[in-house]
Amino acid sequence: MYIKKSLISAIGLSLAGTFASAPALSQDAQEASVFEEVIVTATKREQSIYEVPVAVSAFTAGTIEKQGIVDLTDIGKFVPNLNVTGFSAGQTSSVNAFIRGIGLQDHLITTDPGVGVYVDGVYLGRQVGQNWSLANIERIEVLRGPQGTLYGRNSIGGAINIITKKPGDEAGGQFRATVGTRGRLNGDVYYSAPLGDTFAFSVTGSYVSRGGLGDFVNIDTSTEVGEMEEWSGRVAARWEPTDSFSLLFAYDKNDGKGGLRPYTTFIDEVPNGFLYQNGFRNSDVSANPYDNNTGQANQVDITNGAEGFSFTADWAINDNLDSKLIYSDRSSEYTAGLDDDSLVEDIMSFPEAGYADQKSVELQFNGQYGAFDFVTGLYYFEEDGENYQHRTVFQGPPDDQHPFALGSFRLGQKMDSTAVYANLGYQVNDRLRLSGGLRYTKDEKTASININGGLIEDTKTKKWDEVSWEVAAAYEINDRLNTYGTIQNGYQSGQFPPRPFCLFGFLDFTQPGNVSQPNCFEANENVTATNYEVGLKGTPLDTLQMSIAVFYTNYSDLPYQVSTTTGGGFNTVNIIVDQTSKGVEWESAWAPADSFVLYTTVGYISADVKDPNPAAVAPLTPKWTASISPEYSMPMGNGGELVFRADYSYRDAMWGEPSNDPGRLTGIDSRSLINVDVAYHAPSGNWTLAAYGRNVTDERYDNARLNVGDYILAILSNDASEFGLRFVSRFGG
């Protein structure tokens, strides 16, 4: 059973702020402190967040609402050393998380994320298309650093756990509606109820829409740049015939559409590039970067969708041993693409569609015998996916001088992963706990490439295996403070290059299809990470809770994706680097008065990339991240309450791609975002009415920048100022 607890002040104020973590205190200390403990499942066993020997942040449903969080991108604004962007193929549904300098630069099927996203223990292999609704969320946990022993896939940078509300945990439901500027119209409903003594069900429905930021000025369409509309739903049912056994079934589906994400190009900055040499200039793209000058109607609309189901069986075998079986089957798909040149002329355009199907099964045992506790299990994951670009145009328009301008591109991959893992803990005494873990993983991938209808075609298979490990010590200094030290080791299988158009350089035109491929469509070796970390967590004062972590991480054979338009197409290859990251992370909540709480986070990271090509840097990794969130509560005479909240988030300047060009053409400026929220809570607690503002200063910023050799491609944020009203009604129970 999951334990649902909120971080609440002693007087009933919501203290589930950006920090949202609380100490493991003695009874006397809990009575003195204004904070209550929060239970997390970061290590696949229920623990106080201060007992977990890793850096972890948690967000409750109340926090998500007050901070203006509508998706995982917003989570990235309030966690130290976490940066979340979205730029895949111009899709508004894409989410690319970077934790401590490790993430995902591309979206194609052969690239794997460095941060794993899990929903109720199920790994989401692909983020494009899976625009997960946060309507029925109980808690979100962000684990920083390699999670190589307990988590199933691709968590060398960290993991994001989404935990949903379970049927029967609370009877009743909630309705929420939001209206605002920029065409904002959201509505969602969640309801849970028992059916008899052993059965409970829940339903969730959500609708999200928002207008765009610009127009497609050369296309006769009502679609706006960056607009989005999505429906999603989820049903879950839990059968609990005995106190020792339960079976949970869940099915979810989402379907979305919208306009291509905003982006623009800079041509004058690359005078040796194809566009500049053929007479095009910056003045030929839209003067407003949030408008789009494309002349290709197939580059306007995007779609995304996903659906899946899972079965989770929990069985308490005896008082000391529990087991869990999770089976999941999911699929996702999307259509999008980019007219990369941003011109009305069709020079470089890449319409794209993709899909991914995945299945996973995990059998887990956990238990406690005296001073020993353990978690062990078996894991299997398979994925089959494809990306397809049809009627691509490269350095066109197609004519006698550009015979290969018109073409197609198809990339596919099938993969299987199996693993066995175990983590053992030993309570040495009342204050000291030691733990260690091992995981053996074996992966196999078969990737295929087909360019221009078989002109270039190849298939490769490769296998990897690795043993990951972890050792940790957690020590309770006193009733208020805990410290820990951990060495974590993580693993990720190698990757095939996403767009191997470099194959054109080895093509024998006298024999079409005959390709010599020295290292052009080859996968790299295992990616490994070893993290050394110490931390201090606790409540040194009745009014202050804090957490600080210091880390040093070595990454070996890390693939960076680098794109160019030299050769026969938009070529993306993996450059393999070693990287060392070191830094510090701080989170705190300070309540100097009954009516006031101040939440703060600060993250610092220094990433040193060791690469034979010395220009490489860690992409999309700001050196400094920070947030400050004051919250003030004002009791009303009728028993209600007004809560004033502001959230300031800062992300330092960073590089948009691994290439550290001297002219800083791919540099991304720092950004500061401010959200505000004023909420009235009714005396009964059954409803809330709030006025909100998100990005109130209308800060515009880049998600990514690429120097492809012919132009600078800037993927712009879809974030702009928004003001509106939110109404929440709670019923039943």
C-alpha cells in the first residue's frame, strides 16, 4: 500500500513547497517542528524522505497546483540542477529532462534518454507523444544522480517518478477548471469510489487547450504556431479480496493536436553556409521569430497520442516478505517535422512521423528480517519503434543540379533488455544503516536505416551487458539531522547514430546500394557513470528544514549527438566523450511565522568534458539553477483563508549543443521566470478559487540551438505570459 501524506504546517498551512521534503523525527521533535514527514518510494520501499541516501525532491498535488505546474517542463523550473526542455521535431508534447548535465538531445528511436521517467513503476521509453496529464497525481519524485541498481532503464542522470492516486485510497473526487489568457481552457475531473468491500475504481478525464504564439504567415490555415489541444483519460480498478493481496488495473489514453513549436533560423551568422551562399539572409525569415515563414503546408500541424495499460499485483507473502508483479503494454505516436530553413522556399524540410511500442514486466520482492531489509527482482523490457520522413527536401529545390534533394528517411530499432537486481540494507544500530546493491543488465538492439528508398540501406545488431552497483551509509546524527554518503554506479547501453547521412560520403554511385561504412552506422560501447555523494538532511530548527548534497560524478563513453548539413542530408552522429561533473544542491523551507513560509533551492554544477575534439561542452546544462518561493497565509473572518504565493525560477546561461563555438552562436542566455498565485480556500475546505499569473514578465527564451554548418537553428520556448482563474471543487468522501 502506498502511504499518502502531505507536507502540512502545524496550523494547517500547506508546506508542500518546492522543497517538499521532511525529516524523520522522533515524536517529541515532530510535536515541536512545524513540519510533518513525507513518505517517498524512491528506493522501492516506503521511507521518510530524510532516510533515503540519495538527493530527492518531491512535489505533492497541492504543490503542483499552487506553483502553476501543468507538465513536467514546469517541474524543471523548481529542482536544483534539473533543466527540462522540449524541442523534438517541433513537437509541443516532447519533454527532455537533463539532471546534473545528463539528458536527451534528440528524439529518434536509436537515442536513449539519460533520465528515466516512470509512472507507477512503469518506464516510459519515449516522451514524444506521451504528454502525461497531471490531473490524478499524488506525488512526483525527482531523484538526482545515477539510479543504476533499482531502476529498469536509462537512469544514469537520474529518475522522475510519477505516482498516481490509487482507487479506494480516498473516496470522492475533485473537479478543476482553468480559464486564462492566450486561449487557456483546461478542465479535469477525478473520482474514486468503492464498490463493495473488496473492489474500488477511479476515473480521470482531462482537457487542455492553449492558443499559439504566432502565425504561419504564408499558409492559409487557422492553426497557430505553438497552439495545443489535448484530451486524456484514465480508468483504474483495484481488487483487494484479502488483506494480503491486491490487483490493480489501469488504462490511459491521450490524443493531441496543435501547431508546430516556435523556431527560427539565423542565416547571416554562417556566411559559408548553403543558404547564405545562395542569396538568402536573415531578412528572408519572419521578422517576428514566433511567426513562421514556411511555405510547406505539411509543416504546420502536429499530432500526438499514446495509450497503455498495466497490471500490478501486490502480495504480502507473510509478515516479513512482500512481492509485486508489474506488467505494462504501451504505445505512442506522433506527426511533426521542421521546415528547417524557415523560408517560404522549399530548401530544407523534413516532415516526420514516428511510433514506439513497448512492453515491460517486473517481478519484485522486498522484505525485512530483523536488522536486515532487502529489495530484489527481475526486469524485462522490449521496444519496437520507427521514425519516418517522407518527401524530405535537402538543399533543394530538386532539379538537375540537386538530384538528391528529394528523398526519404526511415530509421527503426528493436531492442530487448533483461536484468536482475538486489539491494540489501542492514540497520547496524538505532542510528546507522548500511546498504548495497547490484544489478546485472543485458541489452540487445537491432537498428535499420533506409535512405531514399533503398539507395542506402543497412541493418546492424549489437549486444551489451554490465554489472551496476551501489553502496551507501545513512546516519541519524540526532532527532533532527540525518547524514548520508553514497557511491552509485549506473549503466546505459550504447546507441546507434540517429541520422547517418554520412553514409553518402562512402557511396559507390556505380553500384547503387553498395555502401562502405567505416564507423558510420556503428553503436558505441557501454555508457557508465559513477557518482560519489554526501548529504545532510533535517530540521536543525523548529522553523527550518533543509537538505544539502555535494556530488562528484564520472561518466565514461557518453554519446553526444552532433548535427551537420554537410554531405547528403541532415547528418547526426554520436561523438563519444568522458565527462566529469561536480556540484552542490540546496533545498530548504523556512517558517519564521505561522503565516509565512519561504522555500529556496540552489544548484551548482561544473561539467568538464574530455573529448578528442576539444570543442565539446555539456549541452543544455546551466551552471547555476535557483528558485525562491515565498508563501503568505491570511486567515479570514469567516473561517476561510487567503494564500499568496510567488515562485521565482532561474536558469543560468548554457550551450544549446555540445559544440563550444567561439562566436557563441549556440549559446543560450540565462532566464528568470516568475509565477504568482492568490487563492481563497473556503472554510469547509471543499472549494478553492484562485487567480494566477505564469511567466508574468513574459520572458522569452530558447530551448536549444544548433549550428548545423549552413545556418543556426534556434528552437524557441512555447512559454509566454499567462493570467487566469482556477477553480477547484472537492466532493464526496
